[in-house]
Amino acid sequence: MATPVPVTMTQPSPASEGLLSQALALPDGWQRGGITFIDPNCLSPVVMGQCPSGEDLKPTQRANSFAFRSYDLIQAVECSTMGGLNVAGIADAEGQRTASFALARELLTGAASDRDNPEGQENPALVNTATDVGADFGSVAAALGCLEASLNAANSGRGGVVLVSIGFATQALAERVLWRDGARWRTVTGAPVIIDAGFDGRAPVADGTGVPPADGAPLYAYATTAVWAGVGSADTFADVNRAVNTAAARREQVAMAAFSPCAVFAAASTAATAC
């Protein structure tokens, strides 16, 4: 019987719909540890007549400051040396293919930041900052309508971005409430919709990282004014352990995702459920 030949299979490219390809670019210098910024997206306007009367018609407002710290994306691989595989190449390729998923999941839950940063220095997470506007909408169209209306009321009509799971997006398309604009999906208001497997539809929580939705549970979508994401340069380290005939490689890449925390909302529909 012939012996199968070890080969490296051609793999598909990362999905073009994901967070990493659809989010805004991070500002220069974020790789040096993260960013801190003033979020002006909840500063509200005032309208005056031609002859304003009274005092203190427009009190000054203070925008809050937020910090997001960068983190490392790691892909580690170990194989037997008998296979003759390029483990460094595998680690590098799989690190690139899974980066968007990892960033989306961290943006949603803040799990790594919560686990590895000192108390009080955790990154904001969508599940901890979002206001839940309801989970019993009868259609995805109704959920999206309330979600966007809530966001635009809070940020004075600045618009925003909607972040959804695959299941939520599929139902939204079935209900014809998404439309294609080149490389983007958009809602009826023109808001971009980012679909990523890293967004699993979990519900917002007051504290912690939340839990994935159980089978049959409504899938949550999130909306915020802006989302940024990026990855830096990657370093790959490879080693061979002759004592046990294994080859290992580890790929490390600085990365970060951030959002506008001053106005974040979440909504779910019974028409889109977890499976």
C-alpha cells in the first residue's frame, strides 16, 4: 500500500465581512500600549430662537475620557518532526486567518483585558457598557429599528455602526433590512453592519464577560457610534525538540480593538436565535 505524501493544503482567506476589515483604522502609536481619548459623541446640541431669554441656556458639557490597552494575539502550533511540516508557516497563516475573530470576541467580552490587566485598568467591553433595549422583539427589523433609534437619540443623530453575529445577520437579510454597498452591509439608515463570528450574540451583563447564548436564546446585536481595530507586526518563533521529535512555533502579534463607549445599546429578537 502506498504511503500518503505530506502536503500543506491551500486555505481560504479571512472573511471580508469581519471586524478587522470593516472597522476604522486606529491612530498612529496605538501599538505602544494602547490609546486614551476624549469621546465627544454624546455632547448634545441646543436650538435657540432669535431672541433668547433666560440664563444658562446652554450649560457646558464635559466629555468623558476612556482608555483601551493593546494586547497580544497568539497562535501556537506543535507537530511531530516526522511530518516535515512548516510549523512556523502554519502558525503565521492561522494567526492571520483568526485575528478578526479574536479581536471581535475581545471587543465584545473584554475577557483577556479583564483577566490580565490590573484592577481598574480593564478595557471597556460591549457587554458591560451596553444598555439593553429589549430581547423580545418579534422581528429583527423591529430590533434594529429600536437599536438605531436609541443610539441616534443618545448621540444626537451622529449615526453609528451595528455589530452582529452570523445568525442575526442571516435573519436580517431574510427580512430584507440589510442592503449591500460595495464591500459593506448597511441598515436602512445607512449605518454599516459588521458581521463577525467573534460576535456570538450574547446578552449584555452588568459585570463580567457574559456567557454564550444557549440554544434557542435570542441573539443580541450591538450598536455604538464608532469602532476601531488594528493589528501590528507579528513575530514568529520556531523550535525543534529532538528529545521527543516535535517541532513547535509561536506567533505573537500586538492588536487592539476599541469603540465609542459613551453610547452603546443592545437589542435581540425572538426571530433570530442561537443554535
